[in-house]
Amino acid sequence: MQALRVDRLTDDLSGVLLADVPPPARAPGEVRVAVRAASLNFPDLLMTRGEYQFKPKPPFTSGLEFAGEVLEADPDSGFAAGDKVMGGNKTGAFAEVASVPADKLSAMPQGLDFAAAAAMGAAYSTAYTGLVELGALRECQWVLVHGASGGVGLAACDLARALGARVIATTGSPAKAERIAALARPDAVILAEGQFRDQVSDITGGGLADIVFDPVGGDVFDESTRCVAFGGKLMVVGFTSGRIADIATNIPLIKGFSIVGLRAGEYARRFPERGRVIQSAITALAENGRINPAIDRTLPLSRWREGFEAMARRELVGKVVFVPGT
């Protein structure tokens, strides 16, 4: 089968290649799946450089998440040949066949195609875990979502709106603002440059943001400490800016806000029953048409470099989905 392999860790994708490899063997407790679509996530790019917190040793098959059809499963796994599923693992999704533990899979929501299902999993589970599980989001609260052109940022905007919140989306690119407005339908889109606290204050009527959802970090995090309402939550989702911010602890003390770290995958591993609740809630929202993942482009896996380079250049508004076997 064809698989996207990381043979060496480099900063220019020179260690990544599309290779012919044997299909993965199915271990006990795993489900073997024919991958019909797989979506690109920022950690996939970081793992080609050895810059993500999870550091698989090369060679490995890239890809966090996919959607496809079950080929083989244990009788007691809850899955059978032909079932349409979504999910994944830390690696292995960018291939024609994947084999993952049964508890890493769920049934595809009815009404979604493979591309949408592949684009939904990690982004929406991150958004739901942060906003609902850890953020206790309520109707009419203000949510400030940074990095709103990315898959996770767009998912957070989409989910917050579906749950009745009011959303301010930010981007570092004026060219992306119109596309974010059309896809995410936030109450406002602003540029996360310099001092944007006054814009947030004006939009919220002086109340500031009840939840700040920040996958960017760096200067954006620094300014976000000025944008959180008293009693609010500043959610640390990632550091796509490249700089991990520092904070003087007197700032959250005086302003009365909480800093919350968000690792959705780890949360689901530690609390599997909550992970199942989260997945059920996302599935219900998708089947009712209340959430819809945004896809920037769908590419054959043979054009993997185009997707990775577009992500590295920060050109995307939404997810890249690869189709293995093409």
C-alpha cells in the first residue's frame, strides 16, 4: 500500500516521502480500516521536524486522523466489516490502510461524507473539550477565538455559535478575514495584532471575553490577558506562533481569571467516559446539521507536499483532507 512516511526529521519536509509499504498487521483489540480520507493537523507538520511533544522515532507513517470503512475487527469490538468509522491515533492515518485500537474509533455521523468526518474529529473534540468540558460555556457568553483560520479555531467558532455563544474571531492575516467571516459566521472578526484589547471591549460592550481560546500563544497570549473578563478563562490550546508565553501570576490574581491548559486527547485518555460523552455530543450536533467542518482543500495523497507547505506558510482557512490511493 501507499503511505506517507517520515524517514528523517528535517525542517524542510526533505525527510518525508510517499512510499510503498506492507499494510499494517492488526494486533488484538485493533480495528483494521480502509482509509477513505485523512485530514492534516498542525501536529503532523511538527512531527516531521521532531518539534511536537509526542516524538515518534522515524521511520513512521504520518497522520493523526482519518475516516474510512472497517476491513476487520474483533467480534466483541463493536465494529464489523463495512462499518463507516472516524478516528485515528498519533500516527498512521496517511495511508491506504490503518490499524488502530477500537476505542480510538467511533461511528461516522449520519449525513457526513468521508472528507467531512476526517476533518471533524480532532478539531471538534478539542473545541468541545475546551469550551464545554473545561470552559463550562453558557449561552450568550463572549468567546474570543484566536487562530480562527485554522481547523481548530474554525471548529471553536462553529461550535460556540451552535451552542448560543457570541464569538469574536481573530486572524493575523487581513486577507483571511472575509473567508473566516463567511465560514465561521462570528459576531466579529478582528486582527490579532498589537493591542486589540480596546476592540474586544468595544464589541462586548466593555464586558470583555468570558473565554479566550488561544492556539497561537506568544504576543497574542500576552495581549489576551487584557481581554479576559473577571472570572473568565484563558485557554492555552497551543503555540502556533512559535513562542511559549510567560505570565506574572499577579495578573490572573488581580483580574480574577483562570488559565486553563487544554489537551483534548490526554483528557479523553484520562477520562474515557467523558471522552465518549464528548464524541456523542459532537455526533449529535453534526447529525442535526448544527456544526459543519470547514475544508480548505481536498487533495490526493500524492500531492501531500502541497498541503503540508500550505500549512507551513499559514495559507489555509480550514482543513486539508488527503485521499489515499490517489
